[in-house]
Amino acid sequence: MDWKPAKVLGMVVGMLIILTILGIDLFLIRNIAGQPFGLNLYLTMLLTICTLPLLALWIYWYYGLATLRYHLDRNELVIISGTTRYAIPLQSIRRIRRGNEYTETAHFRGIVWSGYMRGRTQSAEVGPIEIHSTQPLTRQLVVETDNQCYGISPRHTDRFLDDFDRRCALGVMRESEPAKTRVGLAALPLWRDRGFWALWIAVFITNAALFGMIAERYTSLAARLSIHSNLPGQVALIIPKSGILIVPAIGAVVLVIDSILGILLHHRERVGAWLISLVALGIQGVLWVAALGIVGI
């Protein structure tokens, strides 16, 4: 049987936060459309891009709240939140107590807004408590096991406790082990490969810095720029100064295409995905050298 928490407050507040971030993004995009290229435009674009991961995170957390429920049967209590499942065998549960019987000894760490808590706190009685709830600790139920404690908040706590006692009395049909699993795309090892993401962050920073260098110098550049050949003093090409924007734009295209290829390849060939990341970083370095040569640094 599925037991759901009271979600109305958390859903409303979470949606307001998402709409606020969207409103900020739309405001920034509107400002981008009316600005000439330069340092101000660059900073506005960079701020807009940096808000996109924040928006994605809030949507992910909101999805976790929207799907939060506690499945109880004769074998397990399963906490379901977004793409994560916490399976707690009934035979491993020592007891379930009300949250007002615990004293917090540390600040809550995790995701929290009015009507939603997802993270961890510390209590004097049992130590760390993993929380997936829509209520503060004093209004939660704390599931104590030998290895971990969990804070949950089914809407009807008394009925939930009665159902738990009844299922325990029936006895388990199969034994299992405590487990935390992820489902869908979240189960891909890609998300846990810190080295892969560190490389792509380096690629992004390198490309963003190239845009920033050009934006900072753009207004002081001559109307037409000379691109020199390998022979000293010989000019191979003269371009308008707006043409220099092609250099970081190429880097941005490489960033997007190679990131998509790396993500698609990672679950089949991790080394290949890393090589793509390294190639993308190398291309950014080549583009830096080209841009510095054009602006005369």
C-alpha cells in the first residue's frame, strides 16, 4: 500500500521558486536582445547560462517532492522519491517512533523549503537521520534500523502505524537487504563519474573565459582586424572586428557537440568519453592561441 505525505504547501512553494527563476531568466534574455556585444552583454549571458543548472536542480527536486510516497508491504518499507528508492526490510526495523521524541543536535543539511525536506539531520538519541518528508522532524515518524534511521511523514500517521504493526504480525514472505537504488537515466554511471564532469567544467570555463577576454577588449579593437600568415609581416586576411566572435563561437559549438557525444558514449565506452572531453579541452586551447594572435596580445 502506498502512503503519501501532505504535499500541497511544498508543491505551491516549490512552483513559486521555479517560476521566480524562470522570470529572472526571461528578464535576462530580454536584456540580452537589446545590448551590443561587450562586457555587459557577456556578463548578462554568463549569468543566464549559470541559472540554467539551478533551474534544472529545482525541477529535479520538485519532481522528487511530487513523487514522494512510502510503499509498505509484508516485506519492505520503500521510500520513493523521484529517481531514488530506499528499500528498508521490515525485519531490519527495530521500531518507529514519533519525531517529537528526538532532540536535534545539528542543523539540517540538504534541500529544504516550506513543505519539503530532503537531506540529513543529527539527533542525540540515534545519530544521523535520513529525511524524506514534508514536515519538520517534530511531526515526522522516525524509522529506526540497525544501520540507518529515516524520517518520513505519511499524512495519516496513526493509520500508517496500525498498518505497519499488522504487516509485521503477518510475517515476511521473503527476506531482503537494505538498498538504495536509482531508476531510469539516474541509474547511469555517468552521473557518478566526477572526473568526466570535472573535464567538462574545465572545457566550459575555458570557453567562457575566451568569450570574456574578447568581450573585455571588444570596444577597444580596431574596426578591421588583420590575420597574419606564418610569414613575418604578411597579412593573410582582413576581417571586421565582429569576425573574431567566430573563434569562441566555434569553441561553444565544440562544447555542445562533444558533450552530447561524450554523454551518449559514456555508458558504453568510458575511456572514449574521456578522450572526447580531452579533445574538446585541447580545441579550446588552440582557439585561445588563435584569438590572442588576432587581438595582438
